[in-house]
Amino acid sequence: MGKTREVETDEELEALLTFLRDSRGFDFTGYKRSSLTRRIRKRMTDVEMDSYADYQDMLETSAEEFNALFNTILINVTSFFRDAEAWTYLQQEVLPDLVAQTAPGEEIRVWSAGCSSGEEAYSLAIMLAETLGLDEALERVKIYATDVDEEALRDARTGLYPAKALESLSSELRDKYFTQNGAQFSLRSDLRRRVIFGRHDITRDAPISRLSLLVCRNTLMYFNVEAQTQIVDRFHFALREGGFLFLGKAEMLLNDGDRFEVLSMRQRVFRRRPGGAGLPYTPSPLRMGTSNTHQEVNSLARNRQLRDLILDSTPAPSLAVDLDGTVVMINSHARAQFALTSNDIGRPFQDLEISYRPVELRSLIEQATHERRTLRVNGAERRVGEETQVYDILIQPLVAPSGLPTATNITFTDVTVSTQLKSEVKRVREELETAYEELQSTNEELETTNEELQSSIEELETTNEELQSTNEELETTNEELQSGNEELETMNEEMRIRTAELDEARAFLEGVLTSVAAGVVVLDSDARVKSWNRGAAELWGLRLDEVENEEFFSLDFGLPAEQLRHAVQKCLETGQRTGPVEVPAVNRIGRSIDCTVVCSPFDGYNGGVVLLMEEQRPDPAE
């Protein structure tokens, strides 16, 4: 029976994960089930839910609970230059090599995947500014910072951090790159603009390409082995040859020695080996028959991002124009060939020379869009100085899944290459193919030898994977403990402030009671003494520690308390002031006096009474 219930629970969990993916676009199906179950169960306990099915019903009716669940699952624990030793290695050993292999003036592209609230991305910006110099970094560096947590990205875009978050920075770096803004510190705006934040799911969305450095620290450890493999495939595709991969201290690449060279296993820094790779992912098809607009928008965005990536990587010059006539994409070859820049993206296409030279393209774009077919212009000539270039131009309308045109892609193919050069290329290609076949034959012989070694290696890999899994689990637990510790520190600070306020209020009230010359006595609803000020002590000769929590009417002192019982009871019952009551009494020095007592209701101690006692002095006029 227990095993059946366990199977049902697993099925309910998978149904919940599918619901989160389909309704909100968050795909947690690749996360490790142990960590994921622990985080979801924590949130279910907070809202007093026992089963996944009941919790899913709650999510369907509460948008706020979605945000609370995502914040619980996505543990955002980060800091500036976290693990200082690893960052020192990156700055001293990796960045000089990275800069050296990049041509002067060439853009340096960096991706911080799983950037959380931005500290890691801004650490990269500061480090590159220190390496290149601030002016050159502002010209050449572009950092893409992505995460699936929209709330964390909103915080990251502001570039605002409390003083505590900057404790790991030296005073020199803090003064150089941050400006105090009230109780917070703001990263300088020109450097902040070099960091582009955006929502990106590394398990589903197209990777950013042509990277010199990819940083993804303590993120892979949350995914299972299959998801980790797919993510590493994307990272290999995203990095250019010789690019660097920087992982967290709990993460390793166990089976990718053919694609990544280990620079420092201790600091988890790897270099992409030479060699191409195909697209490391398959775009998710649109789900038809659903009315969920958010899901359709996400799918369209993914498809568009994929198209942009392919267009930018094509060898031919290419640009795209939307239905409003605005340039939305210019690939690197088009920028180089036609003297265009990234700043031309967003301009009206008609303002660019390429729109009418070598051929009038605006009318062709309108025709292709209207007829929804691809048009071709062959042999278009373009003069550049003394040189004549000849292009075949392809005008291709881009159609959305709904069947409606959304933009037009224009591709220019250079056909000025001579027939002799084409033949030479063909000859070289045939020689390369022959050499490749010989290489394949040699490779097959090597594979035979490799298979004999593989059996021994697999046993070691199994042990390594088990150790890695344990290490990742411990790191995940450590992250959760650190997150909980930060919450406790915040609560402790609030309690300290509240205690100081209470101490101040108590001192104020004691000062007021002490300063009153008359005797003031506070009784609770059972007529027990709760407060006995200095005036009362001087009047009757009893201190607070002698009468506290004692029944007032049983005290033995110069005031006949029993004569006040009626007035006290009436004040307790009606909640209204009674008196004054004049009572003959004997003060602390044995002198007979007339004491006037007034009873006032007191809200403290669940309904008490405040007694104001004053000696009735004779009128001097008499």
C-alpha cells in the first residue's frame, strides 16, 4: 500500500511540473528530483498543503502563489567575486589569454548564465574594465546576463546594492565603480549599460553565440545528468574555438575531454577545443489547440531567436526588415560588406543606401510580402570605387506560425568569384575529402584500441559521477542553509531594532511615572500590584519589589485599602473613572493625613485600574 502511494505521489509531482511548464513556461522537469521535491514540499508546508494535486489546484487560482513557489525553488545565492581564489585565477591566467586571442578592436562577448540578482555579471564587467582599461572595456565588451527569475532580473537591472553586498570589494574598487545613493550603492551607469539582462532558460532557449567567455556557476548542479548533458552541448555551441567556460566549485565536465580542455580543475575553468558542432538543440514546436496566450508568445519568441541566430551565422550578407519597414537584424557579413553597423538596427530601411543600391529593394519587399513568395534578383551590380561587385539577391518573406507575414529576410550572394577560383576550390575540396577518408580509416583503427580502454575508464567514470552527485547535493544543501541563514540574520536585526524601541518606550514610561509627585499604583484585573512609583514609595514607605504581584487589599500599610474596594470594583466593572475618595491614612513617618484617591480604568493587563493617591493638604487661606 505504501509503495502504491509513493508511485501516486511521483505521478502527481510530474503532473505538477508539466502544469508549471505549460501554464507559465518554467520547465523544471530537468531538475534533480531530490532538491526539487525538498523545495516544493517546503512551500507546501508554508501554505498547509499535503498533496501535489491540492497544491496544483491552489496554483490555478492564485497568481501570487506562483511567484512564491518560484522564489522558493530558484535559490538566488550570489555575491560579488564569490570564491575569490577562482576569480583571481580567472583575472591573472584566463583574461590575458582571452584578450590576446581577440583581434584589436574586436568585440569581446561574455555570457553570465544563471546571473541571479546581477552581482556575478557586474563582477565580470569590473574585472574586464580592470584588465582592458575602462575606456576600452566600454567600447569592446558586451556581457549578456540571463536567468529564468524575472524578479531577480528586475533587481539586477537597477545596479543598486546595499553596503553589505559590497563588503567583498576592496575600498578602491568600490570608490571607483560605485556611487552612494542614499542607503545603497549604484554601479556607474556607463559600465552598467555594457551588461544586457534578459530572461533565458538554458534548458530550452537558443544559446547566445560567438562567446569568448561563458560563466555558469553553481547552476548545473540543480539539474539531472540528462539535462546537464544537453546544457553542456549548448555551451559548446555557444563558445567560439578557444573560448573559456567557467563553472562553479561543485560542477565538473566528466566526459567532455574531446570538446573541452581542462585549464584548472580546482577552479573549474575549461577551454573549448577546436572543432565544429551542429545545432545543440531542437526548437520546441508550438502546441496547437490551446488558448494560453503566454505560452504562444514564449514559443514565438524562441522561434524568432532561433531564426536570428541562424541568420547571423550564415556566411552570406543578410539583413531583415519588419512589416513597418524597420531594420530588425543585420548579420556580421552584411555589416562588413555594406559598411553598416549595429546602430543601423532600428532605423527605417529606406534611409540606408542598401535599400536602393545595387537595386531598388523596397518595392520587391512589398511584392514578396503581398504575394507571400520568395523573389530572386540575379546579377545585380554594385560599384565600390574601381571595383564592381555582382550579387544574387534573395528576398524571402518570414511567416509566423499563424500564417501571417512578420518580416522579410534579404540575402546577398557574391557571384563575382571567377570560374578558375571555383575550380580550385573544388580541387582542394576533393583533396580534403580524400584526406578525410584516409583520416577516417586511421580513426577506425584508433577506435578499436580505444574500445579496449573504454571499459576501464567507464568504471572510473561511474565512481566519479557518484562522487559528483554527492558533492552537488551537499552544495545544494549548503546554498539552502546560507539562504536560511540570511533570512535569520534579517529577522535578528529586526528583533534588535524592536527591542531597542521597547527599551526606549519602557524607559520613557518609567521616567514619566517617576517624575509624578503623587503616588501612582497600577492594579491588574485581579487587584494585584503591577506598578508602584516613587511617589507611592515615599508616601507609604513600601518599595516596588515588596509589593509587586501582591493583592492590593491585603497589603499592610498606612492606607486602609479595604475602604477603596468598592471604588476599584466599580471602575473595573464600568470601565469609567471613580472618585475622588477621601480616606484618612497614616504616611510612612507615622503622621495622620487625609489621602484623596482617584480610580481610572487602565487598558493594560487585560483591564486594570490606575490609582492616583495624593495627600490632602489644608488650604493656606484658611
